[in-house]
Amino acid sequence: MTQPENRDYKHFMQDLSNVYIGARFTYGKLIDEEEIPFKIKKMINQYIKPELEDDDPSLESHLYYMKGSGFAYQTFLQLKARVRISILKNGKYTTTTMKLQDFVKIDPADKEKQGVMIQEIIFSKLALMTL
């Protein structure tokens, strides 16, 4: 019997003003996923993938180590990107949402020390229409 695929933090949702993408998706899987809008796939292929060092990183990995520079970072800023994260505080995980520009200022070593886990990235639909 085959095991079902782990879908934790691999989701795509949208409401009237935002798009929510689970951070465990790899960019390749996002492009292959049927429910992902073409505009997002085009954005990944045109603006994000050319800058990636790894062949197919997850959103989580890419954002965790992202520096506040580069075209991919500028693209996410254009989309008014925010990250929903869990932080370990007093032995319990607390969920919070931060602007990407604030998140990238935290050193990866500090993120690891604080037990930061990225759950999802959130884009503004209005900003997505401008690409």
C-alpha cells in the first residue's frame, strides 16, 4: 500500500483580496499544480526561477535564507508579500504574520534559534494584477 503524500503546508487558497500558498510547495510543484493561476506560474518562471541557486527549492527554504536583495526579492515586494510563521515561545508555537521585508532582516541563525517555521506566503491579489 502506498503512503499518501504529506500535504502539510502544501495548499493554495484565495479570498477576495489575497492569495495564500503553503510554504512546503516547491516551485516546480506549484507550476505543475492545476489549481494555481497562470499569472502565478508565469511570475515564478519569469522572475523567480532564473535567480534560484537550487534546482527546485521549496518556498519555505527560499524565503528562510532570502536576503533583502535580488530580483526575486523585488518581485515578492511588488506583490506585497507577507509570511505566516510559527515561532517557538515558552515551549509553545505562536503564529504570526510579518511583511517579507521585516522577515528577511532576521538572520537565518536567529530564525533557527527561535524555532521559526514558515507556514505560508500571502500575496495581494491587487498587486498580482500589476505584474
